Amino acid sequence: MNQALAGYLRHLSLEKNSSELTVKSYREDLTQSINFLRGHTALANLSPKQVTTRHVRAFIAWLTEQNYSRATIARRIASLRSLYRYLQRQQKVDRNPTEGLKGPKLDQNLPHFLSQEDIDNLLNAPQGETLMCLRDRAILETLYSAGLRVSELVALNQEYLDFNDGTAVVRGKGKKERIALLGPQALKAVEAYLNERKLQKSVKIKENPAIFLNKNGTRLTTRSVGRLLEKYIKLAGMDSRTTPHTLRHTFATHLLDAGADIRGVQELLGHSSLGTTQIYTHVTTTRLKESYQKAHPRA
């Protein structure tokens, strides 16, 4: 099983171009699954062919007894299923022991997003003309204007940004490239920040190709962006559930509210499946129902 797992993880990294985080998640999921299967079958040298549907059912039952969430259980099943599909393609196994098994039904949690008033308050929260204030304003404007994942934001280099077209080349999940659009306010904020950077004495800050840097002149991390957002959320007195990803949710919801085509929004978000984007149509439908119930005399 260890050899099969190692081959699958190499396949994810080299052939599927999966991110380090994705490979790490699969490694953790499958390591737990394999350790349970070894203990349940009492086979230290368990081979992929020896795993049966009964063994997988026992694993699911154990996860349930240990009070794992339904989302975690579903992910463990999906990871095992994906591993065995890979092994089938490699002709290492004849059957997939996860076939026919369904994961637990998941609750459909609608994404948290901000109202137009809240987003305006947040974008106006960084006050001042210091380099860090200009940077923070540019970060918030860019996250909302382009609907970027925070990992995509921190990976941006100056060469990826075209001020004339208002576009940026973004490397998303699976290292797939797409074109993101930045509105005039975001471009203005980024330009003001970069112009101030050029005036700094530190060569490290002036010459770093990354757009968003910390005070030491190195590329910002996703955690750093999370911390700066927490600061402005408190300043603006807003919902503590707000995260950098909330701005991505807000971007999509506001576009659809304004009548944007769902396939266009899918492309801007970099979703490979339209089904992933459709969660935002549920948000707008829910809001429409709420408005109807409040306003219609017969509701």
C-alpha cells in the first residue's frame, strides 16, 4: 500500500499539477485510511488487491463512531476512490472496493458574503498614506475586484499585471492559468502602492518581483493576509466570520445579483465545474425569496 500511495501522490504532483496543499491533504487522508485497513485486516504488508468493500465499510463505521464530520468522512471515501481509480488505470488492481459506496449526505451551507454597505466600509478601513496602508488598501480592493483566492493574490508578480487592459494572469488550483479582471479602483490602489514602493530606500523592497510584500521586503503569506483582514474587520465593526475567501464569495454574489452570466462568473472564478459556481445562484435565490416574503402582500 505504501508503494501504491507514493505512486499516486507522484501522479497528483507531476501529472495532475496538483498544488502542494492538495497533495498534502490526499497524503493525510490516505495515510489514515491505510493505517486503519492494516489494523482491521491484521496485515502489516497489506496490498491494494486485498482491500474489500467490507473493509471500507468498516472504516466508514469507525470514522462515524469517532464523531468525524460528514464532510470529513465524504472526503476520506473520495480519496480512497480516487486512489483505486488510479490503480485501475495502472492495471495494479482489477476492482475498486469503493464502487457502490455513497458518502454521507452533506448539508449545503450557503457561503457568507458581505452587503454592498459592508464591503464599502471594509475597503475604506485602511486609512493613511503609509506604504503598509497603501498595500492593505490594494490587497482588499484586488481581492474584491478580481474574486481571487488568497493564495492567488500572494502569488501575483508585477509582470503578471497589465494596467492598460486591467487584467492579471493568475495561477489557480492545479497551476491552471486564467485572466482576472481588475476594476479602476483596484488598479488605482495597486498603482499607488507600487509607486510608493519605488520611493523606498530598501533595494529588497524596490526590486522584489512580487506585488504584495511584508515590511521586511519578502512576499506576503496567506496567513499574513488573514491577519491584516482580521484587523480591518474589527476596525469596521463587521461580522467576525469574514475571511479573505468571503471577499471571493462577495465578488461572485454581487456579480450574479447584478445580472452577470453564470458561465462568465465561472470563468472569472476559475471553477472547472459549473456546479461549484451554482452555489452562488442559491444565495441570490434565497435573498430573492426573503425580499418577496417581506414585500409581497400575499407572501
